[in-house]
Amino acid sequence: MDKTIPNHLAIIPDGNRRWAKEKNLPTFDGHRKGFDAAVEITRYARKLGIHTFTLWAFSTENWKRTKEEVGYLMRLYAEMIDRYLKEAIEDEVRIIHLGRADRVPDYLLKKIRNAEEKTKEFQRNILNLAFDYGGRDEILRAIKAADESDFNFNELNEENFANFLDTAGQPHPYPDLIIRTSGELRTSGLLMWQGAYSELIFLNKYFPDIKTEDIDLAVEEYSRRQRRFGK
């Protein structure tokens, strides 16, 4: 069977903490193992020809975790950007932040903005980092942004509203395929507007255990589906 490669793949990387707990390891080990898996899967997605890859790194609800865990995650993602930026430049991957910026620590936000600036001209691939991201929050921010602009709400439609979303201007803003790990059967609001017609695949394994073979199987399953978009 010929594979149909999605233009945009989004990942909900769930299960880092449970992976660590089952192995009697510290929670932080689960996050670091998940970080390594994320880098590997991101690279493999490009190899397959997937143009846009969205990784949900930190949700708006994740601030409820302990101060120690949140602090560790902030440092881990700063490290991730340091390690990944050179590779992104070499492979011409544009890095884009999806989500809020007002609550991200200054040292991390500077790294995110630097990565965005240094890769802003690239068109070969896009890596969306959904950080301090929530689907409802994105829609509310989009409404506020439209209200603060000279936008005429009497002319509101789906197309022009999308110009105020975090994915505005991207060639493939709507994910063709969303994968969630850990066996949980929900999307938790990732790209709530953009993902209305996304195909969904739920993997019954924790994110640190995800392999490139899992992406192959997901793409094969995606290729078998008939997308009707409500028709």
C-alpha cells in the first residue's frame, strides 16, 4: 500500500511521569527520556517528508504541578532548544512558538525568541513548539487580538479568524494527524480549532517508549482512512 504522508503531524506526548513511576525512577528521568524521544521522532518526521510537526511541550494546566517539576521542565526545554537549534538551522527547520509568552521564564523565552528569529526565513519544514499552550486559551487570545486590531467583526468568518490564531500564516496550519500516547482517549484541546477534522490515533504506550516504528504504523493507518471533511 502506498503511504499518504500527512503534511502536518501533531503529537500529544503523554505518559512521562507514569513511565518513570512504573520503573521506580524519579519523575525527572521520565521527562528526560521523553525529551530524547521527542528529538528522535521530530527528526524522523522530517525524514518521512512531513512538513509541519507540532509537539505539545507544556500545557496551560501544567503550571499546577509542583514548583520543582515545573522548574525542571523549564530548564529541560531550554536545554532542548540549545541542543536542537543548530540542527534546525542546518536542516532549514523553522521553529514557531504556539501558546502564551507572558508566563514563560525570561531565560527560556529569550531562547525561544532567538530560535524563532534565526529560523524565520526557512520554509522546508516547520516545528511548532506548543508551550504554555491550551486550545481554549488560544481561541480566547485570538478573539482579544482581533478586538484590539482594526478588524471588522461584521465580516467575521472562519478564514479571517484563523489569521489571529497561533498558526496564522503557516502553509499547513491544520493537522492532518494527531497522535496521543499513553492510552488516554482525548486530545485535551490541542489545536482545538485547527484540528476539527484531524485524524486521531491513540497509542497504548507511554511517550518515552515511542519509536520510529510507531510513527510508521500510524502513517500506514492514516493512509487507510478516507477523509471526507464532513462531506
